[in-house]
Amino acid sequence: MAFSMSNLNASELQNVGAVLTSTKASDYTNSADIELQWAMKAMDHATVHYNLISSVDASRLRLTQMDDIIYKHFRETFPDFDVRSIKEDDLKTPESKEKWRNFCESFKGHIEDYNLGTLLRLRCEDDYTPETTTFSVRTQFLAIEIARNKEGHNSILLEKKKAKQEVEAKEKESS
């Protein structure tokens, strides 16, 4: 029976990480299996997230118990950040990485898996696709998606879904 990390929780994964990091990095090679498992988990999370924000009024949705705190700190730290349409440079230049690192570290111990890699939609009106998605850490994802929800930018997804359902219903009636 093969060992699978897909059912491990965050604490168990940290324990595995502690064991792995106690050995020299040169003793390891990248494991395609581990990368694939992470990608599958990240895509599952993205699918659940998208289904949720496109099925309810996202402006009333809470992603964590700390939404208000995360949002307040996000807008204090990034007052002009356009959550509707994100450019890679907003997250990945040396200057933005440093600012984001400090922001994320302020939630260490408060947000579970605060620095876990996740997928982030670059534009609030889009689904998760290779062209419209980037890699981020969980705290970035939460800050941006909470802002999108609170500021009403994710509401377009529910509207798009309802419009699509109406078109499908009319097509079904006419056939």
C-alpha cells in the first residue's frame, strides 16, 4: 500500500515537513507525486470556493471568523490595491513580496495554514483557469477574497450564474 499525504491535516503535514527538513536538502529530489497531490488539493479548494461565491450573495459571506480584522488590516496596509483585477506585479515584485510577507506574518498563529500555497483568481469576474489564476499564500487569498466579498466585486458571479440558468431554462422550454 502506497503512502498518501492527501488525507493529512495541517499539523500532520508540519510534522512530515519537520522530519523532511532535518535531512540535507541535497538528499531530496522533487517528487512529482507530492506536487500533483498539492495541485489536486489546491484545485479542489478553488472549485469549492468558486461554487460557493457563485451560488450565494458573496457580500454577506464570511470566509473566516477573522474576516473583519483581516479586511481592516488589508485596507490599512494596501489602501489602493485593486482587488477586481490583480497584476502579477501586485504580488511578486521584490517590493510587493516584502510588503505581503510582513502582512502575512502578522497573522501567523491566528490563521491556520497562513502561508500554505493556494490558487488565486486574478480577476474577480473570472473562474479559475490557467490564464486567470496565480499562486499565492492562504493569507493573501483570504485578504483579497474577503475584500472582493465585502466590496461587492464577487457579486457579479452570482448574477452571471443566474443569467446563464435563465438562458438554459428558456432554451429548454423552446425545445
